[in-house]
Amino acid sequence: MHIVLVEDDEVIRETTQISLERFGYTVSAFEDGRDGHEFVAAHGADVVLLDLMLPTMNGASICRAIRERSTTPIIIISARSEPIDIVQALEAGADDYLTKPFDMQVLNARIRAVVRRFITAGTGRMGFSPDEVGSAADAPAAGLGASGTVGTDGIPEVLGPSPGLAEPPSQSPHRSAEGHSAGYPARPHQRPTAGAAQAPAQQQPSGRSGPTEREELGPYRTQLGSLVLDTGRLTVMVDGEEVHLTPTELRVLLLLTEEPGHVYSREKIAYTVWGYEWAGDSRVVDVHIQRLRKKIGARMIETVRGFGYRFAG
């Protein structure tokens, strides 16, 4: 099932996308309201998740625009909890309203509920395709999912297994390797302590040499092996070629290279890079580490199992 998520908060957007994908959904995520709406108009969606306060086009406007063309299930996810906000969103065409902070199990249940209502409403059709505009009345009823069958629990297979009814995986899909909930919990009231979660800097995995030495090339330029950081121009060079990083990726790299070889826990990275905007899910750190590795080379950043990451050069 294809879900379109429109959320301007980077941490919430990425955390929610990762968690939904772990539930088995395909997710297209957008920061800008107009971009999200144009994607739905051009490519369709099975479920749309919207924040209310979005750049260029707010959630209520997107709801109304989608409702002019389809009955695609829409769930509003917003920090605004006043009754007037909920009423206006539902009047604009939303099918459900979920306030932040929320739990991913609850969001998954809400998605399944609106899809069940959509299917049993008599349309026999999932989602919306732009090709259906003007011809939906003449089109034959589409099947539910790839097989068009209903599961043993009475739920269409397009929804996937119910939480708790499927064979339990080796690790719960809504828990990270360090035991954090995959939901969007309340923001931390206290600064996370990284001391217990960090390994000694001198601990080396087998077969690895010591950490790369820092070499100062000038007041703003530092070389660590084949990587050159220019903190004045905010540029990164690898093997003489400039690598383009996002601001968040650059902040992560700058932290890791402060002390090459030092192990930084996921919590320490998350708090330092995102601060009080951190939603508490360490998988956001893992996503940015993976992106960094693709850009600067996988060997540059080493995983220290059970502790975190360090710059290995």
C-alpha cells in the first residue's frame, strides 16, 4: 500500500517514514505542501498523511483539493489539538485526525481503520489514480491488493498483517536496536547522557588500524586521510573531489570528526545535531549515517556495535 506523507518537520517526517516502511508500507514523503499535493494529483496514493501547517499549501487546502477529485483516505497529523482545528480539518475532507505526539502503533491502526471504511463503503477500489478522473464510473472495480483476496483475519490483504497477529520477527518492527519506541514520543525534558553509551575511544575492532590523524592545513581547513573539511566555506572534499552534503549531514560529519576515533552514541549525535527538536528515535541518526557513507565512502564511518559510530578515515 502506497502512503504519501506531507510533513515539514524533518525529524518527524523521517522517523514516521522509517517506521511506516517497517510496517510494510511504501512511503513517499514531502516537506512542502504543494509538492505533496502535486505528487498525489499526478501519481495517486492509497492513503495521505498530512500536517496542517505546511509551507506553500496548508493541510486543509490539500484536503479540499484532493476531495474535489477522489475519495482517497486522508489522516491529519498535527500538534494543534483545539476542537476548532479538528472540526475544520474534518470539514475540509479529512477522514481522521491524530494529534502529536503519537505512537506508531496507533497511527498504523488508524491507517488500517480508514482503509477498511474506504473499502467497505462500496467503491471496491483502493486509492486514486489521475487516469481515473472522468472515467471512474465506467471503470471496472479494481481488486484489493495484488491478489484481490481477503486474509484469514477478515482484513483485505492490501492492509498487510495485523500487529500482534503475524509471526513475531526477531526484533519488534517498532523498536530500534537500542530499545527506543518507533513512535513519535514527547520530546525529552532532560539532556541525554552519553557517558554510559560510549565505548572507549581506544577500543578497536579486529583488523582495523588506529583512527585517522587530524592535519591542520590552515585556520579553517582540516585533513583526515583523503577527506578535507573547510569549516570556513563549509565544503567537504574526498580524494580531491567536492562532495555535496545537506546541512544535517554536514553537522553529523563535523561532530564525528571533532575527535577521530572517538565513539559517539546515537543519543549524543541526535541531541547535538537536532537538539530539543529531536523526537527520540535513534533510527534518524542511522539514516543520516547511511547517506553520509554513500557520499564520502563507507570506510570513513565505522559502526561500533552496541555503542554508536566513530570516524575511522
